[in-house]
Amino acid sequence: MEIVIRKYSDKSSSALFNLLEKRKSEVEPLMRSVPGFVSYTLARSGTGGFSVTVCQDQAGIDESIRKAKDWIAKNAGSIAAGAPEVLGGKVITHFK
């Protein structure tokens, strides 16, 4: 399995996470449609928030990044949040 963490921490990130929370009913099916989807978590932090996506392979991770980027461009373009810091890697252990 592969994982990607997208961290948003610029001054517009709070507004982005307000929108994501308000429209989570759209975000869930979007992320579940990613081939090889395992799990998705969206969390707030002091300066914005982050998402954690786990997929069976790198192709799924790449698709999740593309879908997230497209959704934000289409639905949150006016917020002008900066690009996220992206961290990724192979999953060592995953508990549910």
C-alpha cells in the first residue's frame, strides 16, 4: 500500500477546510472512486489542515492527488489556498 499526506498551512487554508467540511458529502464519493482506494482522512490543524490518503498502489495515490487538485480548482478556486506540502511513501502498517 501507498500513502500520501497533503498539508495545507497558508493563511487561506482555514477557509479551504471550512469549505471541505461543509461539502464533505461531495468529497467522500470522489475519493472512494479512486481505483485501489483504502482510506481517506481529512483533519484540521492549527494553521489549516491535512488529508491522508491510503491506496493499494501508487497509481491510486496519483489519481487521488489529481482528483483532489481538480476538485479544489473547480470548487475552491476563489479561496486561493496555496499548494499543499505533499509527503508520500510505502505503508509499513495499517490498522482499521
